[in-house]
Amino acid sequence: MPLERAIMIKIKNSEEIGAMRRVGRITADILAEICAAVEVGVSTWDLDQIAVRATKARNAIGACYNYPGRLKPFPAYVCTSVNDEVVHGIPSKTRKIQSGDIVSLDFVAEYEGFMGDSTRTVAVGEVPDDVKKLLDVTERALYAGIDQAVEGNRLGDISFAIQCCAEEAGLGIVRELVGHGIGKEMHEAPRIPNYGKKGTGPVLKAGMTFAIEPMFMLGREEIAIDGDGWTIRTADGKYAAHFEHTVLVTKDAPEILTRYGVAP
């Protein structure tokens, strides 16, 4: 059976889309609050505590907390990944942010039974030009992928657009980690790689909701997992960046459900 027919991608009805919009707004607001607190001397544990308070204040749930893992459940509300850490960094009281760091903050909220997922990578103080380029291109790739999330396109169009951004800039792609469908579950079908062929994969339909999340690196395309079973970092120790939005496929322009700074 062709892959396009084998993948069952959930299509949300109007009521479910309304819930996705509400959780997307909450996710965006909480992530903005966390990002605004990133400064020299703040610990990654401090950032997680902001996430805890902000989530509870909105009567939401931090979906990352206690998420099952290879060795143990994830012990925090927000993934805080610094410099060469790609994703799933565990907050720590002893990990203090320094000038020149970049910090990727990956947060998932649950509200009314639906999930919102978003990530931003924040530069602290002055960073080298190649690191600035890494952040700029990774964020641009996110929006290039989002632009393809319209009815009638194919899933591979999203992946191809992201890949083109990385290759044109000479950056590496984290190939083992992918975007995904999202809704009542944090991870739903389909998997959305950050590389692929244009015009391939399932046809996109209005009502599908995706977490699109390019992860690029300055060095070679290899990753390693720390002994904690969660933290994934670049194998060569070079910096990595990660940007993500939860997106609704429509018949016209895609709708970014976790867009920053947009009133409900």
C-alpha cells in the first residue's frame, strides 16, 4: 500500500479547531513569558519555575512534565537546551545562563484536552556571526515550511522547503528528530522530517494540525544522547538552534496557532 494511503492524519472539526486555537494562545503566552526572563545569571531551573507558575495561572497543564522517557519521565515543564544541546535539555539549578549562550525553550501546554507546542531559541548578549546566522536561518526555515501548510500541497513540500533553507546556508539538519501531527496527543501522525522531496507524501487537507520544527546545526549532522536519557546534543559540540510552531492547515493561508504577541 502506498505510504500516502497508509498514514491516517486526524482532521479536526470546528469545535476541535476552536480548542486548538485556545491552547495555542496559552502556549504562545507562556513561552513568551519564559523567553522574556532569559538573561545572564538566570538558571535553567529558574526558567522552568516561571513555566510552572504561568501554566498553573492559566489552569493549563505542562504536558512535558512526567512525559515517558527511555530511562525516566521528563522531570520539568519546559525543555531548556543550551548551546550544543539540540533538544530535551533538563532544567538545572546549577546551569546558569552566560553571555554568548543560546537557549532553546521547548514548551507544550495542554488545555481542554488539546495540545499546543512551540519552541524559540534565544541569544543571550553578543554571539558570533555564524551563530546569529544559525538562528536567523532556522527561524526562516520554520516559516518557509509553514507557508507550505495549505490544502492541496503534500507533506513533502513542507520538508523540502525547510531543507532548502539549511542547504542554501550551509547548515546541518538534525535528521533523527522530526515535526509531527498534534491534537489531543502531543505526538500524532504524521512524522514531518526537516528534509524531503517536493510533491511527495500525503495530501494536506484543511483541519490538519501540525507541529513544524526545524532543528539546524553549525557542524556535522550527528547527535548524541546524554546519560540522563533525555538531553540530545550535537556530536561535535557545535551550536544548534530549534524553532517550532503549532499550525492549522487551511484552504488558504496556514494559521499559526502559537504565534507570538497576537491577541485572542
